[in-house]
Amino acid sequence: MADAHAKHHDYHLVDPSPWPIVGSVAALLLAVGLISWMHHMYSAAPLVFAAGALGVLYTMIGWWRDVVKEAEFKGDHTRVVQISHRYGMILFIASEVMFFVAWFWAYFSTALFPADPHHFVRTELLGGVWPPKGIETFDPWHLPLLNTLILLTSGTTVTWAHHALLHNDRQGLKWGLICTILLGLTFTCVQAYEYMHAAFNFSGHIYGATFFMATGFHGAHVIIGSIFLIVCLIRAYLGQFTPKQHLGFEFAAWYWHFVDVVWLFLFACIYVWGGAAHHAAAAAGGH
């Protein structure tokens, strides 16, 4: 009888957990509170939103804490289980890719055909050109280029940290993570400065809407990735990563490289292709 519940396989059967139902209720409160707040439906909407946000944050901390315990203390993350986790992370990143494809599609649908005869209202709104008349775009070779260099550098530092971990170089792991986090926070600050000095806003035209949705969601992903790496840094100081057991850090590195690649497409398509010619023409006209 003592061996009746013994584990004789490499798979992980999860224990009963409160987090799915707690997270679902918290997400519902967050969504209802946010929508009600935006539509000014009732005065308590901000409190409902705050309760939902705190519930989601609490769920994330508690759930991920349990996953760390499964990996570090219970030994549930066998090689077979790790393969499943990798497939899961790959599918998650693939879904994120398609999320950004939607914003690129919205951008190029209008940018490539600003004078489409089948969309006469579009021609009236845009003036038949892209960027639309009256839009002063960013100089791609100023702050956008700086942010590109910052993110590319951060990709090298997170790779440095990964290789240091594989060679059991604890100091290299920590310093690589610290550099990556600082670069990520710097990127966020530069983007915030750029937004504050934008010559156009979100509403009123398709250019501002697609620009801020695409670059803004990317900025949100940079913030999420920075938090991901901060957690990894804390775990590195706690000695929870080994050269053979570090899925959490590996997934953070994957996510960060995904963020880098998306930014390269944003820089090339929106800043350079969509704005460089317009900015150059404006500069030439000024001279």
C-alpha cells in the first residue's frame, strides 16, 4: 500500500490548485471595472478595477511561486516535462507573433493603399498619401535609432547571461541580467520621452492609432520582459538556477529576443519606411 501512490513515470500530474478560479474571477473584475470606468457607468468602477488588478497580480505571484516549488523542491520538472514546457512557450510566442501581425496588417492595409479607389473615404481622410497630410512623423535616425541600439545591445547581454549560466559562471549571469534590465528600463524611458514629444496623438486618424497601438503594445511587452528578467535576477541571487535546470531564465531570454525582433520590424516598417521619406522631404523643404 505504501507504493500505491508512488510515481513511476516522467510526467507531472499537477496538484489541485486554487489559482485558475481565483485568476478567472480576478480577470473578470479587472475587465468589468476597466470597461465601466472608461464608460463612467458607476462611481465604484475604479475600485472594482483595482480589486481585479490586485487579484490578477496575486494570482500571478502565487501560481508562479508554486511552479518554482515544483521545479526546485519537488523535482516534478523532469526532462519530459521540460520538453512540454518548451512547446508551450513556443506556442505562446507564436500567438504573440500573430498578435503583432494584426497591428502590422492594420498599418500596411492603409499605408500601401492610401488612395484606394474602392475606399473613397480613405482618400478624403488621408489626402491620398502616406503618412496622411498634416502628420509630422518622428525622425527615425534620432530617438528610434537610439532605442534600436539599446534593444540590440540588450539582446547581447541576455545571451551573455545565458552562456555564463551554462558555464556555471554566477557572476556573469548576474551582471548579464543586471545590464539587460537596465537597458530595458532605459528603452522604456526613451519611449516615454518620445511619446510625450509626439506631434500627433492617438485619436482622429489611422496613422496615430496604428502607430501607438503597435509601438505601445511593444513597449508593454518590454516592461513585461523587464519584470520577467528582474524575477530571474532575484532567483539567480537565491541560487535557484543550475546549468541543467533553468527553464524560467531560458524562457525569459526567448521572450526578450522575441521583443527585440518585433522592434526591428517596427523600426524598419513604421519609423524608416513609413516616415523617413516624409521627414526628409520636410527637412529639404525647410532648407
